[in-house]
Amino acid sequence: MIKNKGKNNKIIFSKGINLEIKIYGNDNSITVLGDGTNKKILPPPEAFFPFLSKHHISIKIRGNNNSVYINTFKLYKNLKIDIGGLAEVENTHVTIGEKMECSELTIYAYQNNSKIQIGDNCLISAGVKIRSGELPHKIFNNETNENIDNSDGIYIGNHVWIGENVYILKKTKISDNSIIGAASVVTKKFEENNVVIAGNPAAICKRNVNWESD
């Protein structure tokens, strides 16, 4: 289902993908690449894992000059991207790299002029939430009235494994080849590669690690 309530919006998607798109605004773009029919995987993954049969991508944009770009995915169940929420945002961009495996991921992009980037070959478990910004709410300096809730974005590197029920907040970075422990809350930038991050708030608990998908 596609609901386009605006002008000059561009929507590109490949065959076989179960998409629900709602756009309220102008000059937005959505690109979803990949073959949703899973023809290259025999037998299909749902033969072994029935929960994978409910593949679905839901994207909602409220505002102008925003974009979503999803490169070729590997497997996914439910992916929800909400740009704007209850208030309009502008110049917010969500980018997901190649071959993501996603069980259940929700992205809330509620910040003007910000980016949410997920690299290539990432594995994302069920119940993961990524949230950038708090619109329509604001946090401000009580003396100067200056808005202090700005974020330069959320950056997740290549080959990152995110465990179940992880919450990733604004102003964060997760570097390449890292692992995020289940139920962690990520609130800051981690510049080191090959680390295990866990806890609330999340901190590095192991270094010099790597992982592979079986």
C-alpha cells in the first residue's frame, strides 16, 4: 500500500517486497532494493523459520526533503521507519547498507537535519529500537532558552550484531565488527572496532572480538 500526500516524492522499490508507505510532505525519496521473493535461497528460509514468512517494511515520512535508502537486504521480518512522527521534520536521512538481516527493527527519526546510518552485513535481532530526537518535545537551557536536544545523528558500522531489545539513542556511534548485548541502552559514541558493548548505559566489556553468522 502506498499513500502519497505531497508533491515531487520519489518511490523506488524492487519486486516481491511487502511495502506499506505513507508520505505527508514534499520532495522526499524512498528507495528499497533487493528481491523480496528470496528466489536465490532454496528452500526458502520460512521453511525452517516460519516467523520469517511475514516479511514487511513500513515507512512513514512526515515533512519535506527527507530520504530513506535501503540497499540489498538478506533476510528481514518487520522493519518500521518513522520519520517525523507527529511533527514535520526536514533533511533527515535514513540509510541501511547491504545484506542486513533483521528480525524486528523500529527506527524513529525525529530530528531535523540528522542522519541514521546502518552499514553493511549487520545482524539485528528482535525488539531493537533506534531513536533520533524527541520531536515534538524539546529540551532547552532554562536561562538562555537555547535548544540543547540537537543530534549529529546515529552511526552503526559494518558487520555489527545487535542483540534483542537493544535501545540505541541519539548522538551515538557503534564501530565495525562489534556486538551489542541484549537489552542494552546505547547512549554515546564507541570509536573502537571489534568490541562487545553491554549494559544500561552501555559500556565496553570485551575487546579484540569478532563474530560470524552461522
